[in-house]
Amino acid sequence: RRFLILGIFCIYSMSSAFQWIEYAIITDIILKYYKGTSSLAVVWTSMIYMLSYIPLMFVATWMLDNWGLRKILLVGSSLNAVGSLVKIGSVAPNLFAVSFLGQTIAACAQSFILEIPPKIASVYFGPSEVSTATAIGVFGNQLGVALGFLLPPIIVPNGTEEEIASGLRILFISSAVVCTVVVFLVFFIIKDEPPIPPSKARAISIAAESSHHAKHSSLGNYKRSIRVLMKDVPYLLLLITYGINTGTYYAIGTLLNPIILYFHEDAGKEVGEIGLTMIVAGLAGSVICGVFLDKTKLFKTTTVGIYILSLVFMVVFTFTLPVQLLWLDYLTIGVLGFFMTGYLPIGFEFAAEITFPESEATSSGLLNVSAQVTIYFIFAYNYLSLRLPLFFGILFTLSAEQILNGHGVQAANIFMCAALVVGTIMTVLIKSDLKRQRANEKV
């Protein structure tokens, strides 16, 4: 049953991630069809996922610890399905607000997804499978992003208003069908946990959870867990470095359309293919890194190595863009995606190791919050004049009218490279105390 449950979660995560990027990757077509819509509004169809995640993650992780896995997945998949159904009724040039409403509802579902892979892995999989299971859970999300890059440019043509409307209907209806089917799969198949813990570490974790629940109220126990994590210095370092790496990765995906079109004005079709290359390469990186961790248990070494390689190829991508060779863009962003996506399951598993026996959902949820915050810094650098201080950029990003002028594109890329340098140095400083490994070794 554990592989079936993991597979259903992957489909659920895939359907959510697909909706995240489906507007941004065809920004030019959306602006053409929905009259009076600004490019910033289209970017917000992606940004709303990041904004909603920050407060809702705390709600979702509290619910996960108190309600169990099945109910959380039901809540999230239902939100995902409702949002996709609302968008079906938004296919008209004056109904972008309705489309955005559907996107906002679907965005709320993400808070019930991103922190789940390490939880499913620890609840259902043994010590020799847990990192691979986490990687597969992340794989589902990245597969959805890959399809989000690939399918919208194919389904929605840059043609007449009628042709665009027809393509949008196909896009929205297809997505809604998948999301609705997922709700039924979750309802009939998902269980909270197996009758017997799959590892000694999981048994210890269950005992610790029972002890904490006996001493504290549900909310009090959740606050206690947050306090413990916020006092853990190695985890705090990982929190910052994960946010820098993953936030940069998400920002590149969201901004890929205007970045590539700035250097290649007629490359509308190739934008989706370049994004797909980044994600497909990342799918391989995610699984390979997960398997590698299960085989070697070299969490610190792998984390540092992947971080350094992410930095190297971010620099390469930044300074090869002005060369204006599309084949080179495919190559550099593919390698960049391999290492940046490979870092996702590594970060989750490293956090679970150094914070054991605290909830994996809480530790991974906070990692994802740090990624969302980082994206706001990056977007501030993109959408405001560089004459404004970055602090004011954060405050006024959402009202800015500028978007990725020629100076802003390269400046933002260089900013991301500098951020990754800082992240690499901080990653080296993380103390590798593998508490979960020690628990399994005491069997």
C-alpha cells in the first residue's frame, strides 16, 4: 500500500504544481486575451502560491499533527479541485478576476502538499528507503511543473481570440478532471499510517509525539515544536540556505518567459521547452540524489556538493544568456535544474535528520516558508528600479509597474548568484548531527 499511497500523492502534487505555472509560462498570450490585464497581475498568478503558503503552512502542519495524513490530503486535494473548477468559468476576456479567484483557491492547496513528502517517507518507509521515498514525493511536484512548462504553450495557441478561448477551455477542463479524480483516490485509498512502524526511528517518534500530546494541548505542543526548531542553530542555518537555493529556483521558473524573451524576442515556443528541460533534468537529479542518500547517508557532504554546483551553473546561466544562443540556454539551464531540484529532497531529509524526533512536516514546512520569503527579495530586485533600496523594494514590489527591463534582468541574475554564494558558505557551517540515523542504529 505504501507505494500506491506515494503514487497518489505524486499525482495530487503534480496537479497542483501544473496550475502554479500554467499562466506565467504563456504570459504574452494571457495578456493578449484578458483585456486590461497587466503583466504584474499575471506574475501574481504564480506569486499567490507563495504568499498563501506562508500563513497556511502553520495551519496545515498543525492539522497534520492532530488530524492525520488522510484528512489533510482530503482538504488539500478538495481545494485544488475547487480552484480548477472555478477557472473553467473564467474563459472570457473580461473575467480574469474569476480566473485569479480560482488560482487563489488552488494556491491554498499547496500548503497541504509541500511539507508532505518527508512525512509520508517517515511514516510508511524504512531507513533504507526513506530518502528515496522523499525524492519520489518531490518528483511528483516537479513533474507537474514540467507539464506546466510543456502543455500550456501547446494547448493554448497565440492566435485569434476564439482560438485562445478554445485552448484555455481545454486547459482548464483537463486540469479539473485530474484534480477531481485525485479527491476520490485520496478518499478511498489513503490511510493515516501502517499498523506497524517501518523503523525504530519512527517508533521513537510516535512515542515522543504521544508523550508531548499528554503534556500539552494540541496547540501548545505545536508551539513547543516550533520553539525547539527555532533554537536549533544547525537547523536555522539550513533554513536560510534552503530558502536561498529553492527560492532562486522557483523565481527562475516563474520569470523564465520574460527572461528568455528579452534575449530572444521570437522564442515564445522555446520558452516552454527550455523550462521543460530544466524540470526534466531536475526530475533525474531529485531521484538520483535521494537514492544516493539512502546508499551513503552522506547528508552534509551531499548538501554542500549540490549547493556548490548550483552556484556554479547559476553563474554560467547568467553570463551565457547575453550570448543569445538558444542551444546553450537549453544546456546550461538543464544542468542548473539537475542540481537545484536535486537539492529539494536533500534539504528535507537533512532537516529531518538534525531535528529528530520533531515532526518532519513542521521542519520541512518551515524550509518551504524560507523559500517563499527569498522569492520576495528576488522579485523586488526584478520589478523595481535599482535606484530604490532593497528594503523599500520589498514594501513596494506589489505596486510596481516596471517588469524586467534590460538592466533588471541581468542585475537580478547577478543578485541570485551572490545570494547562492552566501548560501554555500552557510551550508558549510552546518553541524551534521544525524539524530535519526543514530536512533535506527540502536535497534
